[in-house]
Amino acid sequence: MGATMRIRTFLASLALVMCCLAPPGAARTAGPPRNPAAFTEYVAGLLRQAAPDVKIKVTGPLTLDVDGPGGPHTAMLDNMFDTCRRDRAGCEQTVAVYVSQMTTLWRTPPKPLVVSQLRVIVRPSAYVQSMRQDMRGAEPVAKPLIGDLWVIGAADQPTAIDLLTSQNLAPLNLTAEQAMARGRKNMRFAMLRLLKPALAASRDQIAGLTGDPYESSLLAFPELWAKVAEVEGGNLIVSVPARDVVLFTDGSGAHAVADLKQAAEQVMATADRPFSSAVYRWSADGWTPVQPGSANAPATAGTPAADADGQDPPRRTHRPRRPRHPDAAPDTSVESVATESRLESVGV
């Protein structure tokens, strides 16, 4: 059926849509409904108003079936609803952007996929489960990575990241494994560019790479982290609290894992689509989950000494600045599962 799930981006065009998407007679001060069922009807009404040629059916709280020139989609509104619940002041804008993006998507027939577009992304297992529910029987191109994280096949678009299914690969004559391998190959140079600022990080800081929709994909390339591990004294630990945030630090201190986990939880508290505060230790063989209080690898020469009371030296949080790499979707992006369909709205 060609039902490609898409990770849409927030576009900087709010002024173009805010003036015309409020339902007739609605009190602008009230904002979108706070009840899931009423919120679903509210969004469906805006979508029908903006795209009368697209068939939109409410199939349950926060769930829509959509059929238009762009093909059938299952639109899950739960991520957008959660965003609105946490940010009432910005909810109306969030809904307006969603309506603008999705009506454009649903009216646009999909273009043929080419091999050079293939990519891989990293997402939690719940994301893969959601994909399987939304893909109408098609099998997602995905495999476990480490812990709760999975690697998912994707296709890069100018303003979106399309999630791959087995049906998408048929015209390319590729298996899922071959598509994943080609996606990794296509991304390798861009991933090196994303990692470059990490080489300047200080060992007494929790540092982070942020702002790019492919940031979390870095965990699918453990071999590229070797030089970063050297900078961190040979004991590198990382966490992926959101799709566009990777935190890392020297893991040799007694409280390093707990500190990194706490920093990840702080990121998750404000992320539109939080991932996990799980911490992973790097080795030449890949990633290994670690827990606060677990035994750390022996500290290497040059590791900052603990204070006299046995506490680690104070850690600061630092996020290196870096130029965006050329292969990623725009920095303004926010996934939007149907479509990240589940249109991770506003939902990869």
C-alpha cells in the first residue's frame, strides 16, 4: 500500500498557519481540549477543514485513519497530545504546525525511493512496536542494538525522514540487512562530522552532542567512538535521552554513571519525545549497559582524582557547538510519527 511512516520536522512557518486554522467560533483563550477524545475530534476537524479532499476518520482516542493522494496513513496524536499537556501555552502552535505539515504530506504522492537516500536511526523498542501497529501489516526494517534501543532503516528526505518497511525495499532489490548496511555506508562521513566536536570535550564535564535529528544514530556506529574514548581516558560512557541528544563523559569516577543518568533525566524532562536515561559503556566490541553503583573499569593514568571524602570532582554539563552536517534534515526538525507516522508529532 506504500504506507511509509515519516518523521516530519517542525518548519519555521508558524505565522502562515496560525491565522487560519482555528475552528469557527472557538475561544482562542481556551486552547485545544485537554481530554484525549475531545482533542482527537478537535484536531480531526482542523485537518478536514484544511484538507477537504483527504479522508480523515477518528478510529479511537488520539488515533486517525487517513487516506489521500499520498497514500493511507495511521496518524497517532499521542505525542502531540503529551506535548500539549506539558506546554499549554505552545499547544495551539504545535497543533497548527502539525495540521500544516500533515495536510501537505497526505496530499503529496510519494516519490520512488533511491539507494542514496538510505539511512539508519536509533529509537527505543516502544517506537518499533508503534511502527508495527501503524504499518498495516508491513514489517519495519529494524533490529535490536543494545538494551532498549533498536536500529531502524530510514530514507532521508529534504524535510523528513521516512521509516522503511519491507515493502519499500522491494523496488530496490535489497534485503533488510543490505538496506541497513547501505544506510550505514551512506551516513559514515556525516557521523564523523557529528562526532568531531566531542574530541574537544573536557574530561571533568558531562558533554553532549545536540540539535541534529540524526544525533542518536551515532550509537549505531560504535567503531567511530574510539578516539572519543581516548579523550575520555579510555572509559567512555554515553546516554541517549532524546533523538537529537547524546550525552557522554569519562566513566571512571565512582559516581560518573549516576551523574550521567541524572543529566539524561533532566534532558528527558523537557524533550518532546524522551528516549531513556539508560547508560552504556563503550568498548572496542560495542556498547554495554551499566547501572549506577556498578563496578567501573580501572581508571587510566590522568583520571581526575576523587576528593578527600571519596567524592568525584564536580562535573559540569557542556554541549559542544558544531556545524550541521549536510546529510541531515533541517535543524528545525521535530519528528512527527504517522507518520515518526505516528506522526511522532510534532511526533522520527
